[in-house]
Amino acid sequence: MKSNPDFSKSPTIDQVGVEERVARLNTRSIKKESKVAGLKLALNMIDLTTLEGKDTEGKVRQMCYKAMHLHDALPDLPTVAAVCVYPTFVATAKAALGNSGVKVASVATAFPAGQSTLDVKIRDTQFAVDCGADEVDMVISRGEFLRGNYSFVFDEIAAVKKACGPARLKVILETGELSTLDNVRRASDIAMYAGADFIKTSTGKIQPAATAPVTLTMLEAIRDYYYETGIMVGMKPAGGISSAKAALQNLVMVRETLGAAWLDNHWFRFGASSLANDILLQLLKEATGRYQSSDYISKD
Amino acid sequence: MPIKPKATKSVAKQTAKKTITKKATLDFVGGWSYAPSPESKDHIRLEKKYGHFINGEFVKPSAGKYMATHSPSTEEHLADVALGDAADVDKAVKAARKAYDTVWSKMPASERGKYLYRIARMIQERARELSVIESMDGGKSIRESRDIDIPIAAAHFFYYAGWADKLEYAFPNRTVTSVGVAGQIIPWNFPLLMAAWKIAPALACGNTVVLKPAETTPLTALKLAEIIRDCGLPPGVVNIVTGDGRAGAALVSHPDIDKIAFTGSTDVGKIIQKAIAGTNKKITLELGGKAANIIFEDAPIDQAVEGIINGIFFNQGHVCCAGSRLFVQEGIADKVIRKLKDRMETLVVGDPLDKNTDIGAINSREQLDKINHYLKLGVKEGAEMWQSSCAVPRKGNFCRPTIFLHASQSHRIVQEEIFGPVLAIQTFRTVEEVLEKANNTPYGLSAGVWTDKGSKIFNMTSRLRAGVVWANTYNKFDPTSPFGGYKESGFGREGGLHGLLPYVNLK
């Protein structure tokens, strides 16, 4: 077996350079047919999310209907990629979504802080998978990472990956707590070598969440991993992307960093709750030529 | 030796095909892409014919001759501009002398500053128009003319406007006087920006000017003439004579010029220096370059790759300080080159007015021929040519972004300035080796260093013989920062406090 790299020697990242690259990518002008196609693609990449203490089965069922019927008055809309819920609602969501093709993702491993024992995290994961979760969104132990205990973080991810069985594993780095892009890069490398199917920026509970420099840094880490191993890893920015424009800017980043193969919801997701409605407003505007009141679109 | 462009193209294509294949596993061609997003040119108003701008008004050329200016991307005829001769130059110099003697040198410095502020503001107000014209006439992408050329041109006027009444603080304990009439000759790569670099400090220090824009890109200078007229600058303070090298030669040899400022090729720079030998004229020359862009093993690699792209493909490579010689430390060479190739696949080459275009048109057929000549030469010399497979328009002057792998220090493509989107790549092993190679050039305008280690940056920057050294960035311009060369890249500095010096006499 090929040995893992020394994670203390992950490539360095120049923050100023990353910000400049993002600024340049943001000058891409997305108009007309490519705007409509991009917006539909982005809709299809959304993990429609509710992760609140006050969630109920009723709320989850409503969100699942929305996931399958984004705006039935507008023809040719895709569904979202998945719904993302706590493990206790996986069974409800699974039943509500039926055979629509919309996946069920569940957060696990003592989400969002991850402050628990490995044993609890494994059981949390297994419970979600047993309830029918197609995807598991785990959190890394940021405290251990920040004190340099990279092998702890690595082993924990590897153990959760094993517990996932057939479910795909998204590893949340919680970049808002990692502080530097060097750390974002290192955590990305650890997650991918430990078996992540996706790397994900944030829980949505910590600010800043998915900033463009963080997303670009992670996309570049995915590219390096692909160069090195030939294995594709997915990317999920989550939290903070609420406008159609920001979604298109993310697609531009993916297109120019990883290319066409990643422009698919098998490899790229948006973790978001309000993004879908803003995209729908833009699509309605493209279809009718006018902006509509937000009350023409359902809020679930 | 002139080489037909057709023959060169076919060589380029074959070589591209041969080397592109195996590693290009990321797909930057298929899937979701960008629809054309052209910047509108409906609002652009160009005269059919432009005269010289002398003594505050547009006047017909004395010999009645005009030359055409074309769009290098569409080959469309844009306007006719006056073809200046010695008589026109003489008229302009006389107007400048009169304005200097009677008005400008006597005006309170704070008043001079106000005019410069006004010009700066009017450039900002007409920024959209100026950037579209710059892209139409010169071929550069609208992204660059909109985000770089025009804003920095305005910034130069703002910056030097501030110095106008503070020259005694720029040169403490000295008596500062103006020089007189400046003759300024500018190149075609940054037409309006170079005009701003030249005019702003000259005026701030109390001089008057006669400016000759480049033959292929006169339009934004003539639009600047409109701004100068409309802002009420006293007649004769700025005069603009269009034309070819003959007008430039007449300007250089005119006996009533006190200072020459030239930006352009080293060959012409040498001619100018010979021409003014034995005269009392002050001179600054900003000439060619063949800059080393040096990537160390510990560099932030993805950002360094972006720096390579900015270094050589900015403005189609028509940049005197372009990072045209890449030195990569051997341990990371394969990785850097693979990333560089993938990044080059994402470059958009085409219509300069499309907001998504990264690389516009080569400025002239003549320049394209020169670049193609070097492409052929590089292959003949044994370097391995690789070109981006990006789509290139059939019509107009376009060149694929090109790199040469396995280039040698003895190759002419490494030694000579190509002034196009062509990068020669070498590897190195030690600091001493790369310093020797980087400095082993007749030029010395700029250089770039990429490393995560601060001490390495200081070691390199103090030992590289180049006027500007960028660390972990490339092609950054700011009016507060001096710019200029060592050796055959010229002398004198433009920009910043240092940029005032050529336009003052100190006692």
C-alpha cells in the first residue's frame, strides 16, 4: 500500500494570491443561455438543509416535497440533489422522498462540535446509515487538528468511513475554526487520504462559512489529490451561499479548477437553505423578463 | 529573415498535437461554458479623421497626409489620423515653448495641480468609453483595459496632481525648477496608460509636452486630447502629434526640446541616445526586458502558477516587464508544468471586447509575424513547444498561449525579447545557479521570486539585477512605485517620488 504523505508538509497557500484569483474568476460574465443552464445546474446541486433543534417530522416532510417540486409552475426544473437532516429524521425523509432520486444526507459524529468519543460518533453514523441515509456528513475534531494531532483526525475519519458502509462520506472541516488557508489545505489533504468521498467547508453554525477563497483552496487540494491518485473527490461549500450570483461564481471556480467532470451533483454540492429560492427568482426573471415578488415562491 | 505566417502556423499545430496528449485528464472544454458577453460599443463616437492636437485645438497636418488605424481583432478600419512630419513637430514644439514661457512655468503650483486633478476625474468619468476604444484600437481584452489600464491612468494623474505643490518636500533643501519642453514618445502596448505616465509628472513639475503616440494605437491619446481641451488646460501645455517613426525622429532631434522620455524597444532607444549625443537634452529610456520569474520548491504552487500566467499572458505578452523566462526548481518542475498546462487550457483567447476574454489580439500583423518567427525558431533550436488547445478566431491577429519546455540559456528564444504570449521554461537546482542565469541577460527591467521563506526573498531581491522585483506576485503597477530598468532596459525611473526627478532641475 502506498504510504500517506506527511501532512505537516502540505503545500503552503498564499492568501493574497488566492483572493486575487477569486477576484479574477468573479469577473467572468455569465449571460443568457449559460446563465439559465448554470442556474438549473446549481439547483440540481443543492443539499436542501434543515439542522435545527426545533426541527419536526412535519417540517422535514414539507422540505422533502419542496426538494422534489421546486416550483411546479416553471417547467423543466430539476430536483435538488439531496436533503440534509439530523439522523433522527432520516427515516421520515427517506419515506417522503420515495423513489424520486433525491438523496438523503444526514449529519453525524456529534454534529456540529464533534466533541464526543469515537465510540459515540461511530454509533451516530451507524444509526443514520441504518435509517437509510445515502450520505453522511461528519465533522472533524478541530481541537485535535489545531494542536497538531493530525493522526488522530486521520484515524477518526478513517473509522467513520468504515462505519458508513455504502453511504458516501462528506467530511466537514469547519473552516471558520481553522483560521488559515494553510490549515484548510492541510485538513483537506488529511480528509481525502483518510477516505472522504466529499470534503465540505462548514456546518453552517460557525461564521465565516463557505467563503470563496476557502472553496478555491479546497478545490485545488482536490485537484492535487486527483493528480496524485487518479481518484475524484467531491466538494461541498456549505453556509453563506444564498444568492444565485454566488452560486454561479462557485460554478465558475469549479469549471476552471477541476473542469467539466466535476460540474455534476455527484461531485459538487451546495449546502444551503435559502439559495434555491433566490435561484428560482432569477429563473422566473429569465422566463418572464421581470422580477417577481418573493411571495410567488414557497418558503418551507 | 521574414517568415510567412502560414508556414509557422502549421509547425505550431503539429507540435501542439504531438505533446498535448497523455496527462491532460481534466476536461476544460466540455460541459457548461460561457456564452459570449460582448461589451457594447454603440456609445463610441469616433471622428473619420483626426488632426494633430496643437495649441489646444485639432489641426490638419501640414503636408495633408493621414494614416489609417485598424482594429487588430476585426481588421475593421477605425479612423484616419494625421501622419506627422518635421513641420508638424516644429509647430507643436513652438506651441509648447510659448505655453511654457508665458503661462505654465509661471502658474502657481497649486493651480497646476487642479488641472491635473480635473484630467484625472474626466478620465474616470469617461472610463467606459476609453476602455472600449483601447480594446478596439489595440486589441487588449476589455477586462484589462477596464480593470487595469484606464483606472491606473487616472490614478497617475491623481498621484502627480498631489505632488505639484509639494515639490520642495520631494527634494528637501533644494531649489526645484522645471526643465522646459519635454518630447515624449510612447509605445503601443499601454497607449493611454503610457501617455498618463509621461504627461502627469511632466505637468506636475511645470513642464509642457509634445507627445507622440504609437503608430498603431493613437486613438485613446486623441481622446485624451479631447479631455485636455475640455478641461480648459491652457493651450500648448500638452500637444499631441501622431505619426510614425519619422515624427518621432523629428521630435528627438528638435533643437528646442529640453528633455526626451521614450518607452519602446531597445533598438530605437539606442538610436535616440546616439541622436541626442552632444546636446543638452535630458533623457529617460524605458526599453525592453526578458525577465526571470523564479519559482522555488517551497513556493505556494497554485498561486505561483497564477503568477506565471499573469507574468507572461497579461496583455498578450506585450509587456516590457513580462516574466518571459520561467525558472522552476527541479524538484517541483513536473508538477508546476502540469498545472501550468491545465491553467492554460482555461484561457479564453478571442474578441477583445468580450468580457470573458483573457487574451485579446496581437497588436499588429508585423508583431504577429515576429512572434511566429520566434515560435519557429524555438522549435528549430530544439526546445519543446506546447500550446493551449483553446479556440482561436480565424480572422484577426491571434496567437495561442505558448510555452517552450527544455529551453536553454543559449537559445535565442531565451535571450531575445519576443513581446508575445510565449514563455521559455528552464529548471534550476540552487540559488547561486538561478541568480547567475537570471542576471545573465543584457536586460534588467524586472524579475519575480516565489517562495514561502521571507529571508530567501530578501536574499534574491538584493542580488537580482533588475529595476523591479516582485515577490509572490507579478505585474503589479501602482503610481506610487517607481519603475525602470538596469542595463539595456534603460535608465531613469517613472512613477513615485523618483518619477519626478527627470522633470526637474535641482539647485
